[in-house]
Amino acid sequence: MTAAMVGWAHTPFGKLSDETVESLISKVAADAIADAGIAPADVDEIVLGHFNAGFSAQDFTAALVLQASDDLRFKPATRVENACATGSGAIHQGVKAIAAKSARFVLVVGVEQMTTTPGPGIGKNLLKASYLPEDGDIPAGFAGVFGQIAQLYFQRHGDQSDALAMIAAKNHKNGVKNPYAQMRKDLGYEFCRAESEKNPVVAGPLKRTDCSLVSDGAAAVVLTDLGTAMGMKKAVGFRAAAHVQDFLPMSKRDIVSFEGCGEAWRRALAQANLDLMDLSFVETHDCFTIAELIEYEAMGLTKPGEGARAVAEGWTEVDGKLPVNVSGGLKAKGHPIGATGVSMHAITAMQLAGEAGDMQLDAPELGGIFNMGGAAVANYVSILQAMR
């Protein structure tokens, strides 16, 4: 381990019309610093994860973190962007600063405000995370991209509509216990499985309940070195941090295999000297239910084409052998692009520190995180360990 989280903060996710990007950043930055028990002046470096792509008119946002305290003035601040994995990109950049000993305390913030953008604009902005020469004219925007992936998966492995509905129902059930989640409603399998006026088909075989929520929100963490962390009131260490970038065009990859995801998991588990089943739980990137299904296979939970077995047999339930998305995932929690990866790390830290409230698992020791940008293009895996 080279770094640890010693403080974290999280806003609710949802339609936060009374907030701005600036106010969301300021709140979580101040709260995470306070949670770590340090002063703003103790922060050595700031990393902001903010995708933007047109969601915010203010497109130079790294220095907005300084609005949380005048004592952050003159601290180095950098914005990181890597599509839907922007938040984890910011986290991993902070980990590298700690490992390089260029900073003792790094403040990492992730933020996005999406709901103030009209619907067509949201679709246009999100589609920028795909390869436009090939995907720019796909109907339904980014949902259309994953609709195509789902169709290809169904062609290869058979109709998986039952499995997708089980994943959606599981994550919505879990989201009920997450105070930060945008949708805290147990929709049930039958509602998620049936096409209806309230659950129409969006793209390919994907229905509305197969798609993550457009959302506003922010999260933040404070990172430090292991020696310093051992003297803090709480600490969750990085057992591994792996980043794999794959080709942007889907035509250059076997898109139903999420090869970059698989490689990131292999590297992270090797770094940590662990097997997948050593983990207590996983938070994974369910931007669409088909993504979670394929990720079961890419992470090595099942063989290719057998991901449905993991959810059908209850492996990924809260009381299963590898709980997945105890937080409700992006599906229920919401997916404010730049905040998502930081949120995944903050919520995993809460679990490992015993601070997850109604979401709390029984004495978890190791948590895995997979956050991806685009269609398995930017692939980040973190493995976190309780240090107390």
C-alpha cells in the first residue's frame, strides 16, 4: 500500500436545482477536510474530477475548490478528465502524488451537474465519451451504444433480459438503504422485467430500468501516506490501484468481453496478491445493467457468457458470496459523471470503516472498485483495505 483515505464526504445525488458546480465542490471539499480532522492549510495538493463536456458553462474548474477556504489559496490544483471514469482518474492521480512523496495530504473532489442541461443536450454531451466517427449518429445517444452492446451479447449468449431485470431490481433494492441515492425505491423484478408506459424500451433490448440516472452531485476524499494515516482517527488503505486504457473505437475490440476491464482486474489483484473471492464486496460501474452483467465475467466471477448465473443464484446479493453494488450502484444512486468514481471510493471507505449506516455489511475487510469511462475504454480498479 502507498496511500490511504483518512476523510471523505458525499452530497446526495439527484436533481439539485438549488446547487451549482461551485457550491457542490465547496461543500464536499470543506466536509472532507473536516472529516479528516485536518486544517485546509494542511492540504498540499488538490485534484478535481469534472467531466463537463458542456454540462457547465464554467469550463476551468480546478481552482473552484479554493472557494471552500481561503487557506487553500496557492495550493496546486489540477482538473482530471477521463469520461465516466473521471472521478477514479482523479483519485489515482492523488495516489500517485502521495506515492511520489510530492504531497502529504491530497484533497480529491469529484463533481457534476447534469440536470440543468435539456435532454437532447445531455445525450449529445454523453455521446462525446464514444468514438464519434463510428458512433456519433447512433440513436438514443450513449444508451444507444450500450443498446448495441446488449444486442451483440444477446446474439452470442442468448436473451439475457431476465438477468438484466434481476440486476436492476437488486440495485434498486440496495439503493433504498443508501441516504445519498437519487432513487430510494424498491422497484421489484416484475416491474424491471416488463416493458410498460413507465418502463419503456430506450435502446435495443434496454428499458428505462436498465439505464443509470442523470444526476447532480459531488464527493470528496482526503489522501495521505501510510505513516501519517496510522496516526489519524480512521484510515482505509489502497491495497492496489490499476488503470488500463483501451482503444476508443469499439470496432477494434471484442466489445462484449470488456477486455480492458478484465486486464485492470488482473493487474489489481496481482498487485494486491489476492484472488477475487478474497474481497468482501465490489462496487462496479453499472451505467447500464448490461455493463454489470459483462463485468461479472470480466472480473472473473463467472466464465464468459455465464454472468447471469451470478445474479440468478444470488451470488451478488448483499448476503451473497460477493455482494456487488451494495450502495445501489449507479443504477439507483445516480451517475453525475465526474463525481461517480470519487463516490465509489468514498462509499467503499465508509463500508470498510464501519460508517455505512443502513448499508453496512458485517465486518468487511477488503473492497473492490471498478469504474470505467466510455464503453470499457478507461478502466480503473482499486482494492481498498481497512487499516483499523
